[in-house]
Amino acid sequence: MALFRFRTRSPERDLQTDAGRLRRLGAVLDELRSEMEGEQSGLRNRHDRVTADAAFSQQAFENERPDIGMSSRIDELTEAMLGCANRLAALEEQLAFIAEMRDRVDMFAQTAKRADGSLQAGHTRPD
């Protein structure tokens, strides 16, 4: 009489489950990277526009008689430039983190790969 019947899944099924999880994790990291790169691109464009506006405003302020409105506009543009620069730096840091995590997922997939080659992350990294 068997007291307990403990069944486990087949190793092949475990490998398929693990590979699927690694693919999903890689896909999520790739999606996050793509979102961050899109935000970064938009912010760079905005930063360039704000920098040009600030330069022209400063030049106008210096070449014409001082205007309180122009001075506050320059201050606003300077704050916007600093805000963009800070956000761009934060995005760079986040992108580096995501790249590191993506590399770790890829390395994990390679080291976890069984002798028969069943476990693979199923991802090729874009360069």
C-alpha cells in the first residue's frame, strides 16, 4: 500500500516552463528599454528646443532694454533645461540598469541551459 504518491513534472516540461519565463522576462525588459529610449528621445528634442529658446531670449535680453517679463522667461527656460537634464540623467541610469538586467537574464539562460540545449531564453539582443 502506497501512503503517498508524489508526482513531479517531467524535466522537459520544467525546461519549457523556465524558458518561457525567461522569454517573458526578457520581453518585459526590452519593452521597458524601448519606453525609456522613446522618452529619452523626446526629452532630448525638448531640451534642444528649450536651449535654443533660452539662448535667443538671453540674446534679446542683452541687446534690448531689460524687460522683467523676458528675465522671468529666461529663468523658466533655465529651470526647464535643468529639469530635462536631470531627467535625461535619470533615464541613462535606468537604461544602464535595464541593460545590466537583460545581460543577467541572457547569462542566466546560458548557464541554466541543460546539456541537451533545451533551455534557452529565445532572445537575440539588438545592437
